[in-house]
Amino acid sequence: QLRYERAVRTGTLEHWKAFYDEYRYSRWTDDGKDFDQMKENAGKEIERLLYERIAAEATLELCRDYLNRYRDGIHKQQVIVKMEPCLFDEAVRTNKLETYFEYLEKYPEGYRDLEIRTRLDTQVFKTLGEKEDFSSFERYLRLSPKTKDALLARMEPFMFEWAKRV
């Protein structure tokens, strides 16, 4: 009750999350109607406040938090749109296969998908040459059906060298 009252009084996202995350799976021992209403109110406030933050200045962390909490939220589409440049920036900054794959899985025809595909292509074939890890190539192939034949042709020398060694 005290945490809920503090959240109402301050109106901050952090206080609403503190209440909701602590008690969302709790059950009230009496009739529970007030408690259920408190949890519902907290969920709505968190969604509203989280979206307001995203609208003001989107970050990848905030967008992921919103989409994890509200898979069918009323602002889902707006958050997905705002998340794209954040995810692109993260992929370029980290230069890791996983972030490139995440971008292409979420935005297969996004506004920067060609640049991501170019960077991913470089990383995948670098990994093939260094580690002989074919799982990244297979995932890349699934995400690039239009260029499947060209990718398989580029893969052939790697497979041939691997087959000779094995």
C-alpha cells in the first residue's frame, strides 16, 4: 500500500515500476479487488510513462522494455518505429553479428537494411574464414533469400577448404 501511495504521489516511472514489479504476481488475502485495481492502474501508468520517455528521447533499452512489458500495447507500432534507428546505432557501435541479425530480423526492409547487410556480410565471411563457424552463415542465408545463390557461390571455397581438412 505504501509503495503504491508513493507511486501515486510522485508519479515517477521508477516508483510505479518498483510497486508493479514487486507485486504483480502477488495475491491479496482479502477480497483482492482493490489490490487488483492497484496493479491494473500501475500497469497503465507504466505504459503511459514509458511511452512518454520513448517519445521524448528513444533509447534501445526503453524500447525493449516497452515491447517486453507490452507485447500488444497501444503504442507498440510507434515504439517499433522509434526503435529502428536505436537498433541500427547499436549494431554499428558494437559491430557484432548478433546485433546485425537482430536488426534484420526486426526490420528486413528497414531504412538502413542495405548498410546492415553489407556489414553483416563482411562479419559472416570473416567468421567463416577464422572460425569455420557455419551457423552464422546459415542464419544469414535465411535472412537473405533474394541473394541465396550468390551467397552459396561465395560459400563454396570455404566449404571446399573445410572438407579437405576434415
